[in-house]
Amino acid sequence: MAIGVDIEDIKRFEGMSQNLLDRIFTPKEQEYCMQSKNYAPHSAARFCAKEATYKALCALGINQPDFKKIEVLNRENGVPELILHGVEGLATQLSLSHEREKAIAFVIVEREIQC
């Protein structure tokens, strides 16, 4: 099991260029964030999740350099979940939060038990 955490200033995500958004976020992530009048907190929280996941994966000895392979989507009930493309046998837990100035994510990644 490994954990990762990241915190970011939301202001960093205001007015991001489309090129940068395309390098960091999947089309589904961008669509979710842009639904809100103020997309920066949602973008910042998802970026935090990607950073925290990267840290946890590295702690497990798994290198996952492409942020677009770490996807943060929402279930039907609105709960965010991590989808790791190209990595199998891992279970993840994710918590996101943001307030006026900061966004944070906490991630737990563990190897699934093989029976």
C-alpha cells in the first residue's frame, strides 16, 4: 500500500491555455471541469489527484509519467474515482477537496490480492 497527497493554489489553474489543458487532462475531465462557471477549483483538485496518484505509484515502484493515463471521473452519485489506464491489479481510493484558495487530494493505492 502507498499513499500520496498534493495541495495546489487554485489561482494557478485560472486562464490555463488549451494546449496545457490538453497535456494534463483527458477530454472527459475537461468536459466535467468546464461545466462549472468557475472551472479552476475543479481543475486544481483533479491535478492534485494526478500528482498524489503519481507519488503513490512511484512509492510502489510503478512509473506512470503520463498524467492523461491517470483519469479522475465522477460516478453517477458525484463521488470522484480514479481510473488508471495501462496499469492493472491496483485498487485505489481518492478524496478531493477545495476551498477558496487551495485544492487538495489524498490517494491510497494498493495491490489487489491475487487468490
